[in-house]
Amino acid sequence: MSGELFGPALTTPAMDAAVSDEAWLRALLRFESELAAAEAGEGVIPADAAEAIAAACGSAELDARTLGAHAIASATPVVPFLSALRRKLPDESHRHLHFGATSQDALDTAAMLIASAAIGQLDGDLRRLAAACAELAERHAATGMSGRTLMRRARPTTFGLKAAGWLVAVEEARTALDRFRQTRLSVQLGGAAGSLDVLGVAGVRVAQHLAERLGLTEPVVPWHANRTRVAELAGHLAVAGGAAAKIALDVILLSQDEVGEVEVSAPGASSSMPEKRNAARAVEARAAHSRLLGVVPPLLASMASENERAAGAWQAEWSAISDAFRFTAGAVAGALDTIRDLHVDVARMRQNAEDGEPPAAAGELIRRALRRYGPRP
Amino acid sequence: MSGELFGPALTTPAMDAAVSDEAWLRALLRFESELAAAEAGEGVIPADAAEAIAAACGSAELDARTLGAHAIASATPVVPFLSALRRKLPDESHRHLHFGATSQDALDTAAMLIASAAIGQLDGDLRRLAAACAELAERHAATGMSGRTLMRRARPTTFGLKAAGWLVAVEEARTALDRFRQTRLSVQLGGAAGSLDVLGVAGVRVAQHLAERLGLTEPVVPWHANRTRVAELAGHLAVAGGAAAKIALDVILLSQDEVGEVEVSAPGASSSMPEKRNAARAVEARAAHSRLLGVVPPLLASMASENERAAGAWQAEWSAISDAFRFTAGAVAGALDTIRDLHVDVARMRQNAEDGEPPAAAGELIRRALRRYGPRP
Amino acid sequence: MSGELFGPALTTPAMDAAVSDEAWLRALLRFESELAAAEAGEGVIPADAAEAIAAACGSAELDARTLGAHAIASATPVVPFLSALRRKLPDESHRHLHFGATSQDALDTAAMLIASAAIGQLDGDLRRLAAACAELAERHAATGMSGRTLMRRARPTTFGLKAAGWLVAVEEARTALDRFRQTRLSVQLGGAAGSLDVLGVAGVRVAQHLAERLGLTEPVVPWHANRTRVAELAGHLAVAGGAAAKIALDVILLSQDEVGEVEVSAPGASSSMPEKRNAARAVEARAAHSRLLGVVPPLLASMASENERAAGAWQAEWSAISDAFRFTAGAVAGALDTIRDLHVDVARMRQNAEDGEPPAAAGELIRRALRRYGPRP
Amino acid sequence: MSGELFGPALTTPAMDAAVSDEAWLRALLRFESELAAAEAGEGVIPADAAEAIAAACGSAELDARTLGAHAIASATPVVPFLSALRRKLPDESHRHLHFGATSQDALDTAAMLIASAAIGQLDGDLRRLAAACAELAERHAATGMSGRTLMRRARPTTFGLKAAGWLVAVEEARTALDRFRQTRLSVQLGGAAGSLDVLGVAGVRVAQHLAERLGLTEPVVPWHANRTRVAELAGHLAVAGGAAAKIALDVILLSQDEVGEVEVSAPGASSSMPEKRNAARAVEARAAHSRLLGVVPPLLASMASENERAAGAWQAEWSAISDAFRFTAGAVAGALDTIRDLHVDVARMRQNAEDGEPPAAAGELIRRALRRYGPRP
């Protein structure tokens, strides 16, 4: 994998950890352990089997490389994962592990747990980005500058209003993700064909308990072949990454030598021109956004899943979801590093805005943005 | 344009009308007329100017072809649109038309009005599709059939549960679109650089009145360069079209000759084999979905807009938004025509599901889906 | 259709005609007429039937709107097209029309004929664009300017070398399209399942004659479900449109007020600021490129066609191919209009390139580009 | 990285190695070493400096993780890469390393070297896939089966003709990639702004020698901001992956229980139904294809690069190129594993093709395909 050479610039270490192989395996273990507990609670499997499973899940040391290699034969890592887990279990509990479940139950639930943690991660990054925007909006409420449309000078604006626009976009993205996290991350439990054929009606109650235990919502029916959650997630991440890429683009445009209105405080060096001040983090935010836009289509396309489980589209989701989070985090972090400690050349802004007077309404608009999305007292 | 030869199969006449040139022009006229009224209400322009403008907008006969040809020089149809409109106005009102506004104010607000009507259109189609799914779910609650995963027979399910899954996806898409319509369709009013530099603080009140008059929400700040609304819309349409494409795909798979579990009632003829029963409408739903997925990326990409107005990405939105609605409607209508009066071969379903017993939980799951999303009493 | 209001800025009238409904219908008529002639030549149908068919095709007045509406039932316009054509034929020739062919034979061959003409159209536009680049490269071979990387000033270059880079990209795109046109535009003739089941081995010879008559190549085997040609075409168009978008982007960047190194000669007006000089045609080139990038994915995705004819992906191709040509032409024409009569501020370029000396190798590099791709003597 | 858990099913170990961090670092080392040699040959740097550089490159042990982490600050791994390399060099050679080059020279040339090896890798896989198709085409030349269009039975074909169609697509993809490899993989050497400002006209000769030493072609001019090669590569990979996905899809369709015409010899197990025979490798081929289609757009979009070096699009290419190769290899390998030792149920094919007679022309068409693309004697 070229992940270690090119990857770090396109994500954050925290997000990389949140969607790592280890995080997925922990989520799979949590699914199996809590499923067993929920099933024991409903009398579907014996209580001591659930305990044995919890113990096995708690102590399992799984090797992603080995499981990944063995996953090829079945097109799902859950098959070798369960084999490895069974080796930790007394024989009599083998049949109680993953009872009535199918590999998509485990993987979809794991994906939701991963998404929950990763959105939480993003939420922090987006809050920090919003705070940095809000701070710029407040500080530069009266800093007049040239508004530019179609890349030409139009009428004046203020740098604070520009930052307020960034703030609103970031907060719109963040609150949509937050709402998605609270309402749409659902447990998956349907069994082999999504019909709870083994668990029967008890399966509905098991799913309910499982959802409670995992902090996920309960879906109306199993959603093996209804990928709205996945497509919605892709859309929300595209918006969040886009809000960040917009900030990065604006800073790059303003820091052009001839414009010179802002300067990044920690410029990136160049291999041939060590003194050149590149907005490296903004460039990386845009690169991450570009990659992000390529991860969205497969996640939207998986809506068209065949029958009760897709033959290809679903299997593409796992790594695509991870990549979508990685690249979104990369775009957001790049934008944050870019505007944190941004050096703003107020004099140059005024000079570029020849006819100068900052617009009278800018202050009011900024206050609206800050009232809605600014720092909480 | 090849629109009339290939277009009708990929959309509906009603949606085609809702996003037509004429609809866009009506929306632009409505923007200018209501803007003048709102401005007169705030004393920004004289009341009689507003009346003259309303009269001109009411009687204007604009020719899309001419305007489109003249739009090339300015990269916006609003420039020739205003010229044409001014020719209908007394000289003294010329300067009150579009006062303090910019072409993006007109076009973005028009896009929101178009979206409002088009989502309304889709809402009806999606409700009909949901009702057809609900009816199948109810009628076939106990119709056992083979669940199929990775395109192979897995454990049994019921046709009703399959239809319930369709229903849930369609309703999730519909309700998300409805929520978007109610909360995110905002008026645009920012002036040349999004800073209300001409209207000043009165512009904030004008925007508020304009929003009320047009039935749109009021944004926190002008959103010329914050395209979250557009990207969100693209995401919601992709989900709605995907829910329809999933139904179409399932019917195509079930109507394969060797499977033979459903048959479309109005089969499409073939040029070489008139007797062949093609699921033409399902095929068209999938084709529309394929085109839809191609319209989404430009709409997501426009998040990264330059400065106060994008130099390219925004100008790509107008036709892309129209196409996104067209193809979504096409997918939904294709799916609806497909399952309306679907002939279900219950005996064949049972025969294909060798071990037969429909799963005990299916009925309960279907009831959950119908309670949540079924026909309102 | 919003085609007339927003469409013209994203294409050219000539290309719009080349991919119009009428052009498609002419191509379909040509297929049927020449197929009959080729079949008569092989004794597959009577000579007088071929003559009657040629006469009917020559005099047919088909209405795209009617055919498009009737195409919905069969998911192919060829079914109503043939019905309309048969009404012009004596009864005894009915069965000789479209003999042994299937609707995909007609549509795929028509697509290749459309592509041939449309690539020819593009070839002219690209040659003009290349010539304009070459002229700039030659004229400004010694015009020093700042090279800019990551949007910051790097070492000096010349404007001629920049234009030479544009030239090379445009010509690489053009020659690839030309080679594609000469080698990959193949006739389609396979019959209902691509196996020439009706025509038998004579069908191979008919296909050969048909290819000669239509100026297309002969494929190794029918390619109903092998969409390499379509995917390759999409790739080539993306490259051509991308080469144009790169020029448009560079001009927009150089014409920013603060950079001021070039100015477009026919600036686009603004609705709020009539004096503002927007690079309207460059903006439109970028918008067309954005839409183009959205048409490519469905055309690449159709490689994965089901069995002997796709159930959705193929039906999405027809309008997508037309749109791909439209948007490519729009990008190319926008770039051409942008650099034709571009005003270059040589003094400003030198001033912006503080350390001035144009690089010694620039002249040699430009000569290499002109020797390879410059004006033919 | 979730690469080890989900990655292996979507690529091959050999391709993963060919595009690994280590492969990129080797390519970068080769660039620097051969650049020094070419420069010494032209008298641009002293011969002993070139020897010292070759020695340092030969013995360098670089850690991708460390370099990747340090790459963030400059948005290019070449900066820390050169720092690490300089630590291996005597002080007096420091300034001769990377002399007159820029980081894009190193990375673009490395990308071409990576592409050369990776296409070579793919070529072998595609040849094996073609050979497997050819073998099926020959063996089943007379095996009648139902041709299916729009997923319904149409007229008869033969399984050999279907396999011949696969063969042609695979070979069209392979030969296009091969031609691309031979003609379009060019060295990059332009210096900081692509104008050879440090090397001067000697740089043209250095580039020529460097190209010879590396087995790459010589470009007309430096191509830092002309990304035709990258976009073309993306297009070719999409076609190759698509040809593989088509085979996978067809096998999945034919191996449906109700169709039962083929069976994969090594079925994938299921976590809930160990006896179920999933076409796991075909499913993985489709998943890899889905991810591949998402990598193409960023690579096409980078055509629109800013000025002399892109601020985002280029930086997205490195990992995207690697991923594009990975997923293409995954699709091809999945298809190959799927049809290698495919069990064909000839009787079932005949039975499903009710009216049975295999078409007379099928044999001739298959011979055409085998003459053109079949096994070389």
C-alpha cells in the first residue's frame, strides 16, 4: 500500500485510526459480543454462551492481514473472522456465536459503529474549523476587501463576511452530519436473507436490544438491500469536504503573490525553491477533496443492489466508506491548518479594493452568522 | 437537441415541464416582480415602479431561444433577460428593476423555486410508488419466495417483505426530500458581491419579505459561494433515483425467463422479436438512474466555488439541476410503471423457494413497515 | 427542455446539429437503407426491396417528438421508427426492411455515424484552437513571465512556452480522437442476440459491405455487449475537453485584476456591473467541462453490460454520447473564443516576473512544439 | 489503513507490490540516480558527484512512514525524500543531487515508471484472462445457449461466441494499454516552472538521455501542467477493468440457481450458509470495478491544472494512480479466477435455449475472434 507515503497528507492520524482495520475488527467483535448478550437476554441462546462469547471477543487478538487474505475466498472477512473467533470458544458455544445472523449483519453494524465514531471525530474537526472561521469573521468584520466574482473584482465586501460565509457552510455540513448520526445510524440484523428466518419474531426484539446496547437506532426493517444510509452518508461527507475545499481554494486565491491579501503562517517548502511559500495544507485539502469526490459515486451507486444482498456494490462499500471519512478529514484538517494563524494583510486588502468603503450591511450579516453559528457562551 | 427522441424515456412530461426553459423564465420573472414588491415595501424603490415591474413581468413574452443565444456573451441569461424586460418598462423604472440585485440572486432564487415545484412533483410520484410498494407488501405478506444474496438462493423470505424493503427506501428518500424542501430552499439576495453593498441593511429586511412572498426560507447570509443547498439536493435526488433503480433491478431479475416469478403487464416489444416481453420501463428506470449518477458529481463539485462567485462551477449548475430532476423523475416513473399491475406468479415463487416455509418474522416486519410508511387512513 | 436557455453557452450550434434528433434519425435511415443495399448485394433480400427501402428512407419525414413518445413502450426508438418507415413501404417489402437486424444494430451503427461526424466537427475546432495556441507560442516565444506553481510565483517562464504547453495538450487530444475515428468506429450487425442467427454466415459479408458503404470499420465480432468503443470515446472526449478547460482556467487566472497579464477582448457584461470584464467564454468552457466530466462515468460504466444486451446501461448511452459531444465542443469553443484576439500585456508580465530573464531553453522547447504540432506549411 | 482487511479482495499481491510505497521510493531513487548520470554525461554536474549519488541511491534505506509524515508540510514527499538522501551524500555533492529538477519531475517520472511496471503486470493478467476466454470460445464453439437481451431470452447464441466477445473486449483493452505504455510514458524534466530555467538548453539533451536510461519516451515539452497522459491512463484502466467486470457479471447471471448454466469451481462460503455457492471472485471483480470507476474522475479532472503546476489536482494523482492500478488488477484477477476452471453445464444451456439450434454464423464469428486474438502458435 502506498498509504504511508501519500496517505498522511490526505487525512488525519485520528481519522486514520477511526477507520483502521483494527477499528473495524473491534466493531465486529462488539457486534458479536452484544448480539450474544441481546440474544441471551431474549432466551435465544444460553446466558453462559453469551458470557463465553463476550470473553472470547474481549481477548481475541485478530490479525487483519491474515483475515484479509482469507476473506478473498468468501468475499467477506466475516467468514475467517468467525473461524478465528470460534477457535477461542469452547465447542459447545460455537453454534451460539453469530446465531441467526449473517455476515452483512456484522459488517453493516460495524460500518455504522465506525461511522458513529468517525462522525464524532469529524464533528470535533468541523467545530474547530467553524470556530476559526467565526474568529476571523468577528475580527475582520470591518476589514474591507474586494469582492470577486468570476475571478474578477466586483463590489466591495469584508473579509469578515467572507469568513462568515465559510462558517455557515461548515456549520451546515456539521449539523447535517450530526443529525444523520443521531437518527440514521441503525443496527443491522436480518439473518441470511434479511427475513430473520432463524431468529423469528424474537429477532425483532433482539435487534431492539442490540440497538440499545450499541447506541444505534433500530431500523424499521433490515436494510441489507436498502442502502439509503450509505448513500446519505456519502452525500453528507461530500458536503463537509466541499465546505473545507472552498476555504482552501479561497485562501490559495488570496495568497497569490499578486493578490497578497493573506499569507499562510507555516508555508510549505519546495524541492527546488526552499524560500517559496506554498499553501501546502490548502493544496492538500483540495487534493483530499478531489479524492473524496471519487469515493462518492460508488457509494451512491450501491443503492441499486440486487435482491436481498448486492453482488459487488456492497462489497465495495467497506473500503469506500473508510476512504470517504479519511479524505473528508483530510480536507477539513487541511482547511483548519490553513486558516489557523492565517496572516491577514489588512492594508493590502483595502488597497486592492480601490473604491474601498466596506458595505454597510456586512456587519449585520456577520452578526446573523455569529448569532446562529458562532461560539456558544 | 436529441431531447425529443431519447429524452422522454428518461423523464416524465410533468417533470420536463417543471424544469423547462419556460418554468425557469417564469421563476426569474417571479423573482424580479416580488423583489420589486419587497423593495417597495421597504421604501427602497417607489411603489409605482414596483407596480410597473409587476405589470411588465406579468405580460412579458420571453423567447428562451433568443435569450439563450444572447446569454453566451455574459455567461448568464439574466443579462439578456433583463434587457428584454426593460423594453417593457417605462424609462423611469429601468433603474428600479433588479435594484441592488445581481444575476446570481435571480438565478439562485429561480433554482430554488424550480426545486420547490420539482420536489413537489417528485413527492407525488414517490408517494404513488410507495403506495404501490405498500400494496404489494400487504397483499404478498405471506407469499413465500427465495431470498437471494450475491445472486444465489439464500434462505426464504416473502415477496411482501421484499416490497416492504422497497417501500422503506422510497419513503426514506421522499421524507428526506420533503424535509429539504421545507427547510433548505432559501431565497438568494446578496447583490454584486454578496454583501448587499447597494441595498445596505435594508437588504436584510428585503430578503426577509422576499422569502415570505416566494414561500422560501431566509438564509443566514447570502449563499452565492456556499453551495451546500445544491450539493444536498444532488445527494437527495441520487437517493430517490437509487431507490427507484433498486426496484427496477429487482423486477428485472425476477422476471428473467428462468426465474419467472413476476411479469410486467405491459411488456415492451422488440424490433426483431415482437413477442418478447421486455421490462421496458424498468430498463428505462435504470438508464435514467445511470444518467442521474453522472449529474451528481458536478453538483457536488461546485461546493469548491471561487471567492464570491464561481467561475464555471456555478454556471454548470443550472442545466445540471434540471437534468438531475429529469432523470430522478424518469427513474421513479419507470419503477412505478413497472410495479403497478405487476403480475406475480405466486406458485412459481413457492416452487423456486424449495424449502418453502415463509419466515415467521416476515409478517411482523411488514407490519412495522406499513405502520410507519403505509397508507394513511 | 431547458436546452435553449442554458444549452447554447455549453456547446456550439454546429455540434448541437451534429448530435441532434434529426442527425440521429438521418443516421438510422442511412443504416436501414445501406443495410438493405448490402443485403441485396449478397442476395439476402431482393434488389427491388432494397430500392424501395432506399426510396422510403430518402423521402421519410420523421417526427422526433412522436417517435420519442412512442419509444417509451419498447425502450428503443427503433421500434416506432421502423413502424413509421414501414408505412412508406409497399407491403411486400415490409419484411425486407431491417432484415436480420436488431434495434441495437441500428442504434449502435447510428451512434458510430454520429460520432464520426461529431469528431470531424471537433477536429476542426481543435485545429483552430491549436492554431491559436501555436500563434501565441510563436509570437510570445520571448515574452518572459512568472511561472507559477501551486498558485505561487516560481521561476520565470515565457508566455510562449505556456501556450506551447496548451498546444501540445490540444494536439495530443486531437490526434487521439482522429486515430479513434479512423480505427474504432465500427459497424454493428449481429441480429437479435448478436449471433447473426437470421442472416447466418452471409451476415459476415453483409457487415463487411455495410461497413464499406458507411465508411466505418468492420468489427471482429458484433459488439452489442462489448462497449469498449463507447468507453474509449468517453475517455478521449474527457481529454479534449480537459485540454480546453486548462486553457480557460489559465486565462482566467492571468486575467485576474491583480495579475492583469491578459485581458479577453470581448468581455462579458454583468447584470449589476456592466463595466466589469468577465472572461465569459472561459467561464463557459469550464462549466461545459464540469458537465462533461459527469457524462463520462455512465459511459464508462456501460462496459459492465448484462449478457447479450444491457438492461439500462446501453439505453443511457444515446443521450449521454450526444451530451458528451455537446459539452466537449462547448469547452473547446469557449477556450478558442477566449484566446482568439487575447490581449497580452507584455509589460505587466515582465513586471510580475521580478527577476525577469526569460529562461534560455524556452525558445528551444517552443520550437520543438511547433515543429511537431505547429502550422503545416 | 483498512487496506489489509478489505484490500486484498480488490487487488492482487503482485499489483499491490508494483504500486507500493517501496516501489514509488525505488522509482524516485532511480530518477535521481539516472538524472545525475545523464547530467554528468552532459557535463552539467561532475562525474564523481553522479557516482556518489548513484551510490547513495543504491544504498538508501528510506522509511515510507517517516517520509509520508514529513511530506505534509510541503505537500510533496520529494522534499523529505531529498533531505534523507542528502544525509547519505558527501557535502560537496549535495548541490548536484536533483540538480535543476523540481519535485514534480521526480514524482511524474516515478509515476511513469510505476505505470510501466504496473501495465506490464496487468498485461500478463489480461493475457491470461484472454487465453482463458479463448479456450472457452474454442471449446464451446458449438455449445448452443439462449442469447439474452434486456435480461430476457432472445434468439440462440453459443457459449463460445459469448466467450469470444469477452476475448475481444479484453484484448482491445490490453492492446490499448500496451500501445499507451510504448508511446505515452514519458520522462518529466522541466525544473521549477517547467522551463528548464536552471539547466537551459542542455536540459533538453539531459531529458533525452534520461528517457533512454529509464526506458521512457521523450516528451515534446515538459508536461507538468498537461495531464493528458494521466487522463488517458485512467481511461484505459477503466476499459480494462470494465472488460473484466463484464465477464464477472455474465458469470454471476449464468450461475444463478434458476439459470444454472455455469458454476464456479471454487465457490465462496457464506457465514450463515456454509453450503451456499457464491461466485465470490466474480463479486469481488465487480466490487473492484465499482471502486475503479470512482478513481477515474479525479484523474480526468486533473487535466484542468492551474498554471505551471496544479494546486491540488496533481497531488491527488499519486494515490489515485496507485488505486486505479490496484482496482483494475483486482477486477481482472477476479474475472480470471472466475472463468478458470469454470464448470459449464452444456445440457442445461441447451435446455434453457428451447428452440435450440445454435446459429450457423457463430462458428465463423468465433474463428474470426480467435484468428485475431487467439493463442499465438
